[in-house]
Amino acid sequence: MEFETRAIHVGQEPDPETGAVIPPIHLTSTFAQVRPGETLGYDYTRSGNPNFTRLSTTLASLEGGTFATVFGSGMAAITAVLSGLRSGDRVLAEENVYGCTFRIFDRVFEKFGLTVEYVDFANPEEYGAIERFRPALVWLESPTNPMLKILDIAAISDVAKDLGIPVLVDNTFASPFFQRPLELGATLSLSSTTKYVNGHSDCLGGVVVTNDESWQQKMIFAQKAVGLNPSPFDAWLISRGVKTLALRMRCHHENALSIAARLEGCPSIRWVRHPFLASHPQFEMARRQMSGGSGIVTFELDADLEATRSFVSGLRLFALAESLGGVESLVDHPASMTHASIPRPEREKVGIFDGLVRLSVGIEDVDDLIGDLDRALARAGLTGFG
Ligand SMILES: Cc1ncc(COP(=O)(O)O)c(C=O)c1O
């Protein structure tokens, strides 16, 4: 079955008890046992629920993996993976990871004896750090948040595999419709399903998909032992949202690419990034490992902090909000919002300056969105598209 069919049918069969075409939400914390210790498959929702099983089955199929475990948020999924490491272990991470990924390394797990080292994985000369550092895990994100760097997942996984080191890819920005890290050689594909997978900005969720049985055991253990499970209602919402992933992603990609092309010709803008824009530094790589560039566009205004803030606040269709990947367009000012948890020197080292703006382009009419951007530039006293 093709992706679009699996998104609708795998794990989403009608309810065997009633025939309900849309399976019910199992809003229960606990399950009656037949005899002490003998269950009908579930005992307590922290360690499993039919809605988690259904969603995991769908997401494993879409990511091309054997196992999936669902969590209460993307950060819960990240916590699950990190809780599978030991004190004294090292992680070698891409330097432009999501702000809260950096923060959980720095402020939570380093306290328990984890060491995290950062490199620029877009530069193949830095792959040698894997052998030098011998980490317990290589942590990638591609495209990265918010710079949209594209990392060569297959090449990095090859280097790590030769050394017996697992590779994790945060696949949140691409979604499994555009990129499947396990097929490129990664050990773990992690996503915040809050974003594209659900697509409607109405709940939080996370998932880790793998073909590796021992990592899967760690994920199931973390779900119940650390208490990282989602709510059955949220799992049900994500099962509903994911059915239209393919349709939505095609539209996000087309709208984002059209907007990126318009922004590129605008005199108030220093540079624009979208993975499928020919000017993207890893454009060829993006086309090799992704089937679309997704809906995020990042650009730097040729403006100071005040004008940048005025621009992002002057948009009407793009809501000024954290998050991304929903059907509605959002705008983010990383330096004061999503990436404010990274100290300024580290932030600026990876290119997050005050003029940086990140758009999560939704699936509205693209000309309406372009008009909104043009008017907000004018309101901020900047030259628009002309
Ligand atoms: C790349 C990436 N990973 C993980 C997360 C965390 O996900 P959540 O907000 O669902 O905890 C985010 C959130 O923005 C993200 O952008």
C-alpha cells in the first residue's frame, strides 16, 4: 500500500466490537483484569492503551519502521531516548538543534552525568568527531530548527554504523511524508507529532520509531517507568490528523516555496532559506534525501530588533506564535521566542540573530499569505515586494 493509503488504513481499522468506522477513544486510566495478572492486553494507561497501539501502528508504517512508541510531547520522546543512556555517556549533537533540545541536554541530563558535544554536521570534515568522541549516541536534526540546514543522514549513519554507534534523527520538520530517516540508515527517528503529523495545532505528542529491538524495549520502558505517555484523547486526535498528512504536506511545500521565492527578491531581506530553493547551500542534498522541502521558511530581515518585532507583530494571517506544522500559518521570532533558551553567543554562532524570522507556512491561499507579508513589511517601514 502507498503512503496515502497506509495513513488512512494501517492501525485505523473499524472497531471490531461495534463496527464503528472511526475507532473509539479509550478514556480510561485502568483496565479490568480477567484474573489477577491476566489482562485483555492492557492494564493501566501509563503503560498502554488501544489508542496508543493504533497510533504507533500507523506511525511505524509511515516511517518505514518496525516499532513505534508514542509519547505525550516531542520533549517527552526526547526524554525517553535520553533516559535510555547512562551517566558518563556522551552524545555528539548537531550544533543547530531545537532550543529545548539544547536546554534539556544542558540543564537536565548533564546534571546526571551526560556530556554533550556539538559539531556542524553539515560539514563532512566534522564527521571525524564521531570516531574521536566515541559517543553513545549521535543526535541529528534535519532540516534543523530554525536554520533549515540539511544533514546527510545516510553518510553520517554510515560512519556511525562502522563504529557501532546509534544515530537519532529528529524528523519533526520533514515529517515521514518527505523524509524517512530509518531508510537512510538512522537507528531512531523521533518526531514531535504536535507539528505536521497531527497538523491541526490542537494537541501535543511525540513518537520514536526504530527497527532496533533493544531501543524499542527502552522506549516502552520509558513510557511507563518515566510516565511519558500521551492522553488517549490526544493520541486519537493525532490518529485523525495524520490521515491527511500527504495532502497537507504537498500544499505546505508548494506554498512555502512560492513564498520563499517572493521573499528572495525583496530588498529588505538579506537571505532566505527553504530546502528546495536553488540558493539553499545543501539544495542537492535536500533533493536526494527528501521528496519535498516542507512548509518552513526562514529569512533574515535587513532590519534592527525593533523593526523585526514590528514586522512579526504586524502580520494578520500569520499568527505570532511558537510551534509550526499546523494548517494555519504562524510566524516566530526565534531570538525572543523558540530559541530564547539558548544563550545569545551560542545562538549567534549558529546564525540566530535579532533579524531572523521563521515562518510556518500553512495551507491557506498563497496569494493571501504573500499579501499579508507585503503589508506587514510596509507597516514596519520596510520595502515590500513591489
Ligand atoms: C525539531 C523539534 N523537535 C522537538 C520539539 C519538541 O516538541 P513538543 O513541543 O511537542 O514537545 C520541537 C518543538 O518545537 C521541535 O521543533
